[in-house]
Amino acid sequence: MLRDIERGDDAQVQAVAQVVAFAAPDILLLQGVDWDLHLRTLGALRDAIDGAGWRFDHLFALRPNSGMASGLDLDGDGRLGEPEDAQGFGRFAGARGMAILSRYPFEADMARDFSALLWADLPGAILPADMPDNVRAAQRLSRVGHWVVPLRVADTRFHLLVFHATPPAFDGPEDRNGRRNHDEVLFWLRFLDGAFGPPPGARFVLLGDANLDPVDGDGRKGAIRALLADPRLQDPAPRRPGPVPPEPGHRGDPALDTATWPAPGPGNMRASYILPSADLTVVDAGVFWPAGDDPLGDVAERASRHRLVWVDIAID
């Protein structure tokens, strides 16, 4: 990824930079960003966005579970060292992590990283019944990570609760990935309940890619529906602009979709969420999904199958 950014002619990098510069967010959570110890890759991406017209002065990223070798045969296929045997699917250490870019300073020394939490240690976890004991004793909950990151907005401390969950697919009847996806979302309900220390009582935003639509597609829907209904949070329900045609075979509102998996995939789904705490004032929200005749439509498609989701918040 660093090579592609520094080369300066990668179409996806250019599209990402253009979309971000157009949206001009104060705080940006990116998924699928390769991590390295000194954040050279993230810094290069920030510079590409700067070249497109929008500057972030503050960067934050921790080592993801994706690509972290476990030394075990986690998927039970009799082979070691495959991407499926990492703590989170990944072909190398740091593959496809998370990153936060901000125009406000982080209080990085106060960040909490729950990525090392064992899946079995989550209260109410629904692990596969046939999971071997040695895997149960080593398997982390997070595919990528669960972070609580404070930053300073003027004189106000503001917390970001961020994550990127496992797709609830690509497994067998044991539904290992579906169960893990459910529990990665369930983590936040347990966190807000105080199971992992005092949660922020106010001025926080939970955001990330749950890889799960609350109505359509594969996956166990209980945790995401409970999260969306939790009175400690509010769902601004960001929508695509303009009239949106119905999605064949789907029951959910297509204007709420945030990502597309064309045939033979499941189609358009709501996968990414921004859920401010109930005390915050939401001014506006949306999904950056330009219409087909908009020149930025092609740019958004080149950037990612996942569209940029945004929420404007007023902080007193």
C-alpha cells in the first residue's frame, strides 16, 4: 500500500483522496489501511489527501489483529500459517487495519485498546460449540480491533469507539464467522454496561464497519438491532441522496445502504454505522453515494465498494 501511494498514480488512492477532500470531515475513520510501526503508510495517505485539498494534522492507528500470527490452526483445515490462521484474516502482520485521521488532537496516552480480549472472555459470547480448547484459549474477539480513543475538541474531551467486524460469511455450518461478527457488535453493549471498566458517560460516538445489515443478508441480527435500539445511542440513519430504487429481494430501506456487493454478491447493504451518544446534537447525516450521472459517482466507485458515511454533530 505504501508503494502504491508513493508511486502517485494509483487510481484507488487518488479516488479516496478526492472523496475525502470533497467531504471535508473533521474526523475520519478509515478501514482497510495497512499498519506499520511508524505509520509511514498512513502518513503517505494523509499527504495524498492533503494534495487533493484537505489536511489532517493528527493521525492514530494501533496494530490490528488482522494478519497477527496465532501459531494455531484456527480454521481447523489441518494447515498452519494461512491467512485464516491469523487472529484476524490477513496475509501479513498489519494487513488491512484501521486508522483515524483528525483535525483535532488525540489524547493518545489515554486510548484503550480491547483488541487482545479473548473471544471466550466476552460475557454472553456465542462461540462455536466444537471450538477446540487450545483455540478457545487463544482466539481474540476482534478481527481487526476495538478501540476507545479520546480527542480534544476545543475544551471538550470527546471519545471515539471504533471497530471493524468479521464478515458473517466464508465459513461452514458451524457459523464461526457469523457468531464472531455477532459478538464483535455485542462487545459494545457490554462495554456500555461497564463490563470492561467505566465507559464514557457522555460525548462519544460509536462508529465502524459492522459488516452486517440489520434486516437483509447473512448474519445474526440480534446484537446490531439491540445496538441500534439502545437508548444510550442515537441512530441518525444516514441516507443516500435522491430517489433510490428498491433492492430486489431486500426488505430494508435501500436509501440506508452504505456498501455494494454486485451479483453474484448480496447487492447493496447497510454495513457501516455512526452512532452518537444520546446527549449529542445531530445536525445532519448522509451517505456519499453520488448518482450515476454525477462525475463523482465514478470516483466513489473507484475509492471503495463501501461509501463514505458522515454525520455532523454540534458540540457545545
